[in-house]
Amino acid sequence: MDELSALPVADPDAELLPAYQAPERLALGLKVANFLAVVLPLLGVGSIAVFLWGWGFSWTDLGLLLGMYVLTALGITVGFHRLFVHRSFQTYPIIQFVLGVLGSMAVEGSLFHWVGLHRRHHQHSDRPGDPHSPHLHGEGIRGLLRGLWHAHLGWFFDPDPPDLDRYFKDLQQSRMLRTVSALFPVWLALGLLLPGVLGGVITGTWAGVWTGLIWGGLVRVFLVHHVTWSVNSVCHLWGFQPYQSADESRNNYLFGVLAMGEGFHNTHHAFPTSARHGLRWWQPDVSYYVIRVLSWLGLAWDVKVPSKAAQARGRRTD
């Protein structure tokens, strides 16, 4: 039986929210500065990998880095986000368990904590109460910089809202999901140790253990964090808004690719329960492709995608 499909969906949206007021548009120079702040760390990691090639970074390390990146990023995008937060599809408990563990190995917090903050984000998007909006931190360059820091990383260190548990009461009814969430430290350690063990086994050396731990573990965590949290910051600052949404969410092609489809963020906020964020053929959405494969294998069902008519009604006309 599918435990998740039998659970009621949490309804934290009963609270009356203030009318949305759009912030002033960013100057081109500030957008470019934000772009560089996000892209330069990625280029830095790539440069280090090139510099260390052959003595601190090998094909084995590259395989572990890419493999762990894809698996744990999909744990976040397919599991934590599209399945557990938005119920965009249904699947069997064993698939729920695997996705919950992979998402936990991304080291972005426990399952329940992640779901609670993200549901709160949707309820208050770019309004007071949004856990990671870049638009609520003052005017001018100083306010922008504070907002960028908060949206990208600073929010992670803020205390939790006192009512956060009301956003995931539905998931708490599942013993399996309670276990996955409670064992977050175990999954965190597994996500770091597994690439180290694989590196040692594949290379047959202790050096392979350490480089596997570094590249498949620590560097991979940094990259997943940086890309995922760029959706919080960059995708509420620059990009395109083809659909109506009462916030500053935007479609950003770069992070549509790097974040497995999550960067088509305006589409997601316009159709939050959709399993597909890249609704056009030229918008790659790896997370949706994985969901479709699960569906073809009979491992997922009730895959939600907005109809052509709904997409047309949701398009911006200004």
C-alpha cells in the first residue's frame, strides 16, 4: 500500500496573507554581480579539479562526484520537493524511503524540517514570513547584499519558526517517514562515508578513500547546496516570468539545467503541484524525466502536469 497517498495534505494556507507588493526591479549591474557571485564558485571548483588532475583528482573521483551529485540532488528535487512537499505524484513506500534517504544525504536538513520550511516558503513567498526571500532586507545595495546572503545561505542559520511542525503533520502520520526524518544524522554520515568506501574499493588504495570522501562527499555537498540554494536566491531575482504568480519567482535556464529542472521556478510557483517544471520541450527537466521513467515502470502514478488549457490561462498577458 502507498502510505503517502492515504495521508491528508497539510493545509497551512488558511492564514490570511497581506497583499503582495512587487519590489523595485534590480539594475543590470546588480544582476551581473549576483550572477558572478553564483558562477565564480562553480568555476573555482572546476579549476581546482583541473589543477589536481592526476594526483588529487582522477576519473574515479569524477565518477563519484557526478554520481553522488545526481543521486542526492534527485533525492531533493524528486523526493523532498516534488513528492513530499507538493504530492505531484504517488509511489510505493520503498521508493519513498529511498528518495527520503537520498535527499537526507544531500545534507540540507531532515525530511520534515525541509518540507516544513518549503511549504512555509510557498505560503509566504516574498512576503514577511518567507524563510529565504532575497527581497525583505532593506533598500539599496546594502539591502540587496543582505537579501542575497540571507536567501542563499544565511536563512540556514536562523531559528526555526515556532509553528513549523504544523506544515508537516500529514507526513508525521507515517511511521516510515518519521524514521527517515529522525535518522537524518545517519544518512548524513552515510552520504560522506559511502563515496570514501567506494573510492577505496575501486582504487584499492587508502588515497582513494580520502579523495573519494573529499570529492564524492564534501565537494559534492558544497555543489548540491550551492545549486539548490541558488534557486532560493537567483531564481527570485533574475530570469523570466512567463506565468502569473504573486511573487518574484523566475525561470532561469542555467539553474534549470544545474538543478535538475528546479530552476524553472516561475513555472513551479504558478503550478506548484506539477511534477513537471520545464513545460516546454527546450526546458530540460531531469527530475520530471525520472518521475516519468518511474511511471513507465509502474512505480509511480497520479503524475500531475497542468493541461494546455491551464497553462494558457496561467500565462502573463502584460
